[in-house]
Amino acid sequence: MPNADTFDLASFLPYLLNRAAEESSVEFARIYKDRYGLLRTEWRVLFHLGQHGKMTATDIGQKSRIHKTKISRAVAALEKRRYLRKTPSTQDRRREFLKLTDQGLKVFEALSEEAQSYNQRLLARFSPKEQEALLNSLKKLGG
């Protein structure tokens, strides 16, 4: 029988955050997967390039906390779909800059509208005060 000192998984913040992330991602995953054929890492790479413009894979990894191997696979898939193009650095041949193509920008813009709409539906579950507290708390935890 558990006592007061027993660890409570239902109150463990990483567990709760992971469950909330998984639960809140399911519907949006259907949108980017079914409509655009993108995997999770692919849409994240696409969004970083759409938001920040020209970047290296290393830049994306630092901003997103995605492992470089996953980024590399996502870049290859996005390049194959002609959503992005690579340009070698003139200073360092080991580096490549990634940039969305016109087609990639169109997908980014359409998916951004879907993301904004979905975000509003999620936030509507909370009062304005709760929304502010939730967003501020998550930003604080996410660095």
C-alpha cells in the first residue's frame, strides 16, 4: 500500500508535460501528415526555415533540440519534395545553407494557417489568464 512518501507518477511534471504534448499533437499530426505527407521532424524543420529564413542544419538543431541525424533525414525528404534547397557556404565547404523553395514557402504558409487555427482551438480551453500563465510557464521550462 502506497504511503505519503511514495512517488506519484500522476503528479510528475515531465510525465504530465509528455502526455499533454502527445495528446495536443495528435490532431495537428493528422493535418501535416495527411495533407502534406510530412513527418514530425520534417514539419519542424520546414517551420524553422519558414520562420527564420536561410539556416544551417546545425542552426536548426540548436533552436529545435532535434538530433542532427533526424534533421539530416528531414532535410533529405524535404529536398526530395522540392520544399527546400541547399547552398554550399562560400567560407566553409562543410557547411550548407538551407532555404525553402517557393513550393516549400507555399506549404509553410498554408500549414502555418492550420497551425494558428489549431493553436487557437487548444487555447480556447483556457481562460485568458490561464492562457497567459500556461504560455509563460512553458516558455520558462523550455528555455
